[in-house]
Amino acid sequence: MMSKTGAIALLVLLPVALGTTGCGGGGSGGGSEPPPTPTNAKPAVQAIADQALTIGDVVTLTISVNDADASDTHTLSATVSNEAAVTVALDGMELTVTGNDSGVATVTVTATDSSGSGNAASDPATFDVTVASESGWIRSQFEEASVFQHACAVPRTGIDPDSGFAYTDRQGTTRDENNWLRSWSDHSYLWYDEIVDTDPDCCDTPTYFELMKTTETTPSGAEKDRFHFSMDTEEWNALAQSGVSAGYGARFVVLAPRPPRDIRVAYTQPNSPATHPDVAFMRGTKILEIDGVDAINGPSRAEVNVLNAGLFPSELGEDHEFTVQDPGSSVPRTVTLRSASITSDPVQHVRVIDTDAGPVGYLLFLDHIATAEKRLVDSIAELADAEIEDLVLDIRYNGGGYTIIANQVAYMIAGASAAQGHVFSELRFNDKHTTFNPVTGEVLRPSLFRTTGVGLSVAQGEPLPTLGLDRVFVLTGPGTCSASEAIINGLRGIDVEVILIGETTCGKPHGFYPEDNCGTTYFTVQFEIVNGTGFGDYAGGFTPDNAPSPDGVPVPGCVVGDDFDHAFGDPREARVNAALGYRSHTTCPEPPTTTGNNILATVDSLEGGLLRSKMHGLTIPQDVVAPSG
């Protein structure tokens, strides 16, 4: 470590002469009065320059004191505001300052003179000490994120297909990318003051991003931020705009993650490998083996890795062998699946269910992606033409996405008389941004219910069809998250009755703006969402109110387990059946003894076999399958 020694010259002012003035003449017995007792002069510590150190550096300063009483000697005292960063030691008039850790500290020095009972102390003299790491990091000191943005360890070249312009990347370092994450997070992260500030030189960028979130937990002990993730920018653009991703076109759910496991197919995408006649996965198809590994009882980590690799292929064109068992069959079968680019159909199984009390509409809504706008408009128009009297909106597997689509869905359900001109939601950012949106720069104001298309896949300004319903049955589960929960909360904000059938939702009253830097798109929680009444406190999710011990905000409805033995929209399917029963009799089936056991295999990272739809807001902080023990 380098030792720096600086000196400040000692300056002593000459004392001011004190004297008396004699009086002329004398009276009888007269004489001059005794001189007054001199006043003890107050010392003054000469200004001390601010210091800049690197961790481990030591600097010794000679302190100068001015005093009108030339004979006075002085004793120094010194305190420091941040002893984790800086410590000080005194030896007579010398002050030794040591930089221990990154940060800024204020040192206060006071001099007291030696004038006996008349000791006088100086006014405090202060100076700042800034301690940086070898990389230049100073704890709690932040530069603008723009200083580091697009400075990349591996810059992209050529034309950005998303913008049509050349990439703005320039040559930089991993430290630059981490510094950008650090400053961007401090600026926009909802809980920025709960991030443990860390040296950007510590680690690679994916690891550093995982550090840029709160370490706090909820009262139940869960992570406060379960929704922090990143993904490749090209992959994100393809998925967000058109619903294209790599896979088989099958959504898996893990009902039991540890042996004996229970892994099922929740749904499939049309025209995908999962629906090819040689494969023909069905809702409820059970996974028995993958690439020769027992999916039910395989106990080791190595076997788990094989299972995860097969469930969630990382590349196009991967071949994996599955042994499965279909619902209603006792005979296993073996098929080979090849991963491909999958295009999501976000709205499926739209139908009208005829009942004695009038027609009921049903639709399965899976993703708040751009193509959903048109699919929803067409589906709602179809149900409006059928003059349905109630709607069953199935969002049990919908992890969220564009909140503007949630806004449109809520408007199309409620109709103009209930929703037009009213507030659907309001975004609230951290306490640095109470007037302007820190991402768009726009003045913060509530979002009214959207009555027209926004241009994602429906012409901007095109009027939306409406159902004009004063209640809606919503099928939910732990995969109901983010924008899907915003539909529930937004409708409750205008007194549309929401009846929940299923399980507690995931609890994400938060959102983010995707932000690209150097080819990775980052999603950090930036705002909370409240409805027209200002309510947004549903971090524990929404829970049907007949639950024995509600986990979240109680909402009228019924706890009903997921049913993999019937098709979506089938009146016999457990949740649809419960919605129809509640509609007729306002009663619920007997709730299951346990709920919330479905661990949805829809998280982001392919490492460890976790699927990549966390962009919609759903995260599960563990592997979807796990070894025994």
C-alpha cells in the first residue's frame, strides 16, 4: 500500500498588544485604576483540504491553529462520521488518516487552548475524505448511468434489427457494464436504498446484476424481490413482439418438485412439436422419463440436470426422448421431441357455454404480448355477438406482460358506462421520482381505461368491443401474475365484482421497463401499480375468500385445485365447473386441504432448467425439479 504524507504549515499570529491609557490630574488620594483582566482569545483551526485516498492509503496532516494568545498551547480532538471508511489518530498536532474501505467520511477537528480555567475551544473545522477502491468505486457515490451506457466488453456491430439503425455500442469493459447497472439501478430501482452497494470490479456482469436488488424479505420470510431477471435482447424482442421462443410448444407444471415428482403438460401451442401427430401431448400428459432418466424418482443432481435440459432446451434443433403417460391411459409411450422456434398463441379455447341461466363466455388468456391485442379484440367481439351474460376469464397460467393490454381487457369486460373516463391504474416510482416518470420523462398521471387500440396488433384508435358486465369469474393460480393481477385490481377499483376461482395469485403489484445494454435486456422492478382507489397492497396475491387461511387479499370466490383430466373450457373441468356452480348458487365445492402446490415451470434462466417467461413477472426461486433430500 502506498503511504501519502502531506503537511500543512503551522501559522501563529502575533499577539495584539494590550495596554491602558493614563488619566491626567489627580484628585486627593487619586491614582490610576488597575488594568482589566485580558479576555482569553478563541483559537481557530486553519482550513484543512479535502483528501482523496485509495483503500489502504494513509496520510498524515500537520494541523495549524491560529491564536491571539501567543503563549497558549493547544490540544486537538478529532471525530469521523464514517468509521467503516476512515479512521483517524492524533499525535500532538499531527492527524493521521487511514482509508479502510470505500466511502466518504467527514472528519471534524477541534482545538482547545491551555488557558487554565478559561480554556477556549475553536469552532469545529471539517474536511471530507473520499476513499476509492482500486477500480475507482466509491460507496454511495454515483455517476450518471449515461456515462457508462453502451460501453461494452464485446460491442455489437452492424444494424440493430429492432431500430433499423447502427448499434450504439462502443468498446468498453465488464467494469463499465457493471457501473452502468449500478447507476441505473440507483436511479430507477423501486427499492434502490436497500441495495448493498458493491464494487463493480467484483465479478462478471450477470453476477453483478443479481446483486443489484434488495436483500430484504417479506414478513413471511420470502424474498421481497422475486422478479429480478435479464435475458438476451434478441430473444426478448422476438418473444415480446411476436411470442417466438425456442422450445417444444408445451408448458410444463411441476406438481411435486422432489421425488416422487409429478410433472405434467399444462397446455400446448398449436402447430408446434408438442402437437405433432407423432407426439400429440395433451393437457395432463405426465412425464415419466427424459433421455433415459427417471423423471419421478431420479435422485441425483446429475439426473436432475438431464431432466431440466430435456424439459427446457437451450438451443434450436435439440432432440430429447420423452416417455409419457396420457390422461385416462395406463400405457406409457415414448416420443422424440425436437426443439424449434415456437410462436405463442396468447388466446385459446374461446367458446360459449350454454346454461339454464343463459350463455357464459369462456376464454383462456395466456400472455400479455403484442399479438394478444388483436386476438383479444376478436374474441371479445365474438362473445359480445353471442350476447353472453357472464364471462369466465381463465388466466391461471398468465404471468403478465404489457399492462396496457391488461387495461384494454378490463375495459372490454366492464364497458364504457362503468369504465370510460375512470382510472385503471397509476404507477408509483421510488421517492426520487414523484413528478416525472424516470424512464419516459413524462409527467406522472393516472392511466384511464383504454377504449381504443394502441397499435400493438390493432390499429391505433380503433374502438374496442365491450361486454358491459358488472361481474367476471376469473380462474387463477400461482402463475397468475403482474399484468394479470392488474386486471383483477383495476376492475375492483371501479366496483366490478371479481369472483376468484382457483388458487392464490403470485403477488406482483410491480412492474418494469425492459432496458437493453450491450445485448442483454434487464428487468428491474421500477414501480408499483395501484388502482383507481389507490390500492396496490397485494404482494401476497389475491386469494379466494373461502380459503381456510387466506395467503393474500381475500376476494369472493372458491379455492379449487387445478384439473388436468379435462380440457380448457369443459364445463366438467374443476375450476370452470366451480365458476358455473357459484354463478347459480353462490356456493363453492369443499376446498382442498392444501393449495398452492403447483410450481409453474416458467422462470427465466435456462441454467438449471428454468424456462424463460419470467419476463412476464413470474419467478420461482428454485429449480423446477430437484434432487431428493
